[in-house]
Amino acid sequence: YVGGIFKSLNGGESWSATSEELIPDDIHKIAIDPQHPSVIYATTHTGVVKSIDGGASWNEIKNGLPDSNFYAFAIDPQNTSTVYVSAYGGQVYKSTNGGENWYLSNNGIVAHSVNVLAIDPQNPSIIYAGADFSQVFKTTDGGASWSDSSNGIPPENNIESITIDPQNTSTLYLGSFH
């Protein structure tokens, strides 16, 4: 098994490895800065990595992060220096300088694993965190505090995706498995 990050320049007709220095690391999520597409982040089972040259080279960005398994990653669409990552144990970390420094930002989240983070495109202070065991958490203050937002989700579901309607951000969809 060879893992890593692969890149296509022809619409997916062919792929080439762009992360040889990361192999055999497992890649969980990849996020591209919407304002600076040569800036790419990826979460792995051992850390968070960043490329500033379209994937030609990668660097770990772990200042303030624990040695852990990392899952979800989200970029503030209005201020792309603000990024969020989730780590094993239901921890959410925030950086306001593109991942150079991280601080814990999960007051109110009680979860085993946060699998997905979704930022409201119209109000990036509103973020949703989808977790195991039918848990969804919401913050309205950019991650300073979170509250349970799981009402109506059947029990024992693992939340794997959350999508926010960009025209009407009070409409959300989530994907889960039992």
C-alpha cells in the first residue's frame, strides 16, 4: 500500500504523486485555500501538512498541536488565514495565521471523534462539527464555545459530511452511516 496525495492536471484522466515525502502517511482530508489555490492543507494520521507551491513540497505545521490522528479541516472562506482542524478525542484546534500556531478551540464539544467541519459561507463565525454517535455541535463565535445541535438525528450514526446551502445558510444537509 502506498498512500499520499495525488494531483491531476487534466481533469482526472491521469494522476501523479505530489507527496513523496509523506508516504506512507494516510491522508484524511485535503483543503485548498479558495483565495490562494497554490496553498493546500492535508490532515494525516500523524499531523497536519501544508504546501504553498501547489503540492510540489510539503511541511508539517504542528506548533500547538498534539501528536494525534487528525481528521477534518476547514478554511474560513472570507479570511483564509483562519483555519480549523480536528484531532482524535473530539478536539478542535484553530489557527489565525495559516497554521503556523494552533490553539485548542473546543469548549463544549464532548465527542470521541469530530469527522467533519463546515463553515457558514456567509458568516464564518458559524461552524458546524459533525462527530460520532449522532453528534453535531455548532459555534456562533468562531469556535470559542460550542453547543449541541443534534436534535432529530437518529441515535448511533456517525456524521461524515455536512453541507451548507450557500444561498440559504439556515439549510444544511448531513451525511451519516450507522
